[in-house]
Amino acid sequence: MTEKLTPTQIAWRAAQDITDGAYVNLGIGLPEMVARFQPPGRQAIFHTENGILGFGQAPEPGQEDWDLINAGKKAVTLKPGTAFFHHADSFAMVRGGHLDVAILGAYQVAENGDLANWSTGPKGVPAVGGAMDLVHGARRVAIITDHVTKKGEPKLVESCTLPLTGVGCVTRVYTSLAVVDIEDGHFVLREKLPSISLDDLQSLTGARLHTPGPVGDLTAPEL
Amino acid sequence: MDKTIPDLASAVAGIEDGMTVMIGGFGGSGNPIELIHALIDRFLATGHPRNLTVVNNNAGNGHVGLAAMIEQGMVTKLICSFPRSADPVVFTERYLAGEIELELVPQGTLAERIRAGGAGIPAFYTPSSYGTDLAKGKKVEEFDGRPYVQERWLKADYALVKAHVGDRLGNLTYRMAARNFGPLMCSAAASAIVQVSRIVEPGGIDPEAVITPGIFVQGVVEVPKPVQEEELNRAKAVYPEVAE
């Protein structure tokens, strides 16, 4: 098995593309980690759909205020400039095109930008939260994910077989092996781990990787 | 005019069998635990209200609040966006046994449907859910070359909401992210009953700071030190406690 980026390193890589002053929504789970790796000198403003803009890191244990939580129901803190708002305003920010980027997880991403990240099928209890809203409206919808499933199946596919979260909504995918853009219905490879060959990467990808331009090295620090 | 209600039991006395009840909160924040527990007390004493349709973002956590309502069998239908939590066992078991109906709504659509209900807008179009299972059977229309899904307003007989400070006229402020669905639900319910940590005289809230104007509120009851669902769950609380 080839080496790959850890989830933390994928989050680090995604954080490098967030510009100063960007309004950013981070999905529950792994995407939340992106906030830890803002490059020095850049300040993003984080939005959480339950109604806070510009919140800070988690408090020390014992210092939690349970009226001050993020979408993952984890305690956060206030920062100078924090704003509160109700849910309709929060999703006006989302659907109204006011967020610069939303970073989410994925079960599958299709080459046309379709995303499946909310349901693994009819079994169990379905739960969607804000995912179907977040994929519309943010100027960039980026995904961070392992390149393949735990069973080794591709997560980048020709078309999603799992229930869709949104149609044609994803613009960039950061995986454990590569950075891939979605352009005109194709996966366009931008970066890959230096240690993996293009052929090997292609064999782990469920649709064709296009390389119209140079492919950079995907690197991340030890974290 | 005085919208204050003397106690929690009186505050929930008007909720009848089969009603739709909006319950504020996102996870534990803004969850009107004391109002919910008062409603459970009434159910345990009288067998009513039952067959309720509840609108909440979630489906309860642990064995307190909304989860306890579901556990007691008071709820036949839930309209929510995310019926999972740290401990979703109560809803999950009822749902998988086919004992509770679930209408799953994207979170932003849920908020906007409630807002629309309060604003007198019977339907609206949203990009959310287009092309997904949750848009099945719904009208789709194109605007400026993009497809949008038609969604309907959501209204309720009652809203149970937690705010921070209220005056006798029903003007409200909230505390941090506990605001979430509160202002929307107050506007969308025929009767909005609000628990606040403190009731003040008119003038006691800076007009610039009022988040929910009193016109949307029918009753205010004081709960000076409200419990947090999260803290009850960390203490593994069960409502009502079962006598051994």
C-alpha cells in the first residue's frame, strides 16, 4: 500500500487554500480540523449554521457554555467580532451566496460534481442537517476525504451510487493522495503525492483523471 | 396587558391531543427543557396531550427533554433535519419499530419553512435538495437557468421556546447561539410560550436589543436557572426518574 496523507494532513492542505478574510463553513467531523491550520497572517471568519459568525476555538474542559456551541454540538468560544443570528439568517448566508467556501466530507464525489455525503442507503435513521443547503450557495464547495473507502473502493466515481446531497456542486476535492478539481464534468488532477504514479492513482480512482496542465507535488508537514 | 404565566404547568395547559408543537433549540442550546418536562408531567398525570407532531431540529438526546417526550409515547410524528445525537437511542428504536413518523427536512429548508409560516408566505423555492431523494414529489421550477424546489410553509398550534430575558409584553432577548430557531418558531405558532431566565417590566429591555418583538409571543414564564440538556445528559439523567 502506498503512503498517504493522514486526515489531519488533508485538513492542513485544505486550509492552505483559504484566503485572508474568507467566510468559511466547516462541516461536522474532519472538516472542523481545517480551522486549526490557518496559515500565519491569514484570518478566516468561520460560520456555523446554528447561528454564529467568527467563533473561536474550543474552551478548556470545564469552561464550556452550552449556549455557545457549533454545528457539531461542541462547545466553542467567543472572539472579538463574534455575531449571533437566528437560523433563517444563518441559511440566508449559506444559500444567498455569501460564504466563500464550504468544506465538507464525502462518501462519493462524481466527476460532474455530484456529491453523496448524507446517507449510505435506506437502512437506519436518515439525517441530513445542513449538508443539502451548504452545497448550494458557497462560492467554492470543497471536499476533504480519503481517496478510497475503508474497503478500498474509489470515492471519486463516474456517478454516485449513494443518495445524492447535491447535483453538480463540488468544485475541488482534497484526498489522502491528490488534489482534484472538477471542471466541465471532469476530474482534473492538480496535485498528487510524489510517491504514487499517475497509473496507480488512476487505478484507485473511479473515473478518468484529466491532466491538461502540470501536476504539482502534494506535500504536507508531519502533524 | 401582561403575558406572564405564573407557573410551568399553566404554561403548557393549552396543548391538546393531535396538535403540532414547535420546540426551539439546536441540540441542547435553546432547548426549553423545563417547558417540555412540564408537558410530560401533564401527560403522566392525565394521559394528554398525545399524538403530537413535533417540529425540532433534532430528535432528542439521552432520556430528557424531547427524547423523554418520545420515550413516553407522546409524539407520533417528528419534523426535523438531524435525528441523530450523542445518544439517539429513544428516537432510533421508535423509528426503526415504525412507531414514529419522520419527515426529514434539510436544515435551511426547515428554518425557511418556519420563517415562511410566520411571515404569511405559503411556498417558496430553494436550491437545497434539488436532484435528491428529499425533493421527490415536489414541484421544480427554473429561475435564471437554475432549478429550484418548491417548499411549503410550516405552522404550528404551539411553540415552546427558551429565551433569556422577556418583558411582560413578550419582547425577548436570547443568549448566544441558543437563539437558533426561537424567533422563527415564535412567529410561526398560533401560541408561542416562552420560558425566560428573567421577566422584567416593559422598558427593562433596550428596544434596540429586542430580538423577538412581543407581537409574536403569547405567554412568558420565568425559569430563573434553566438546566442545560447537555449537563443533564452528562449526569445520565432520566426524566421522569423511575422510582425503584
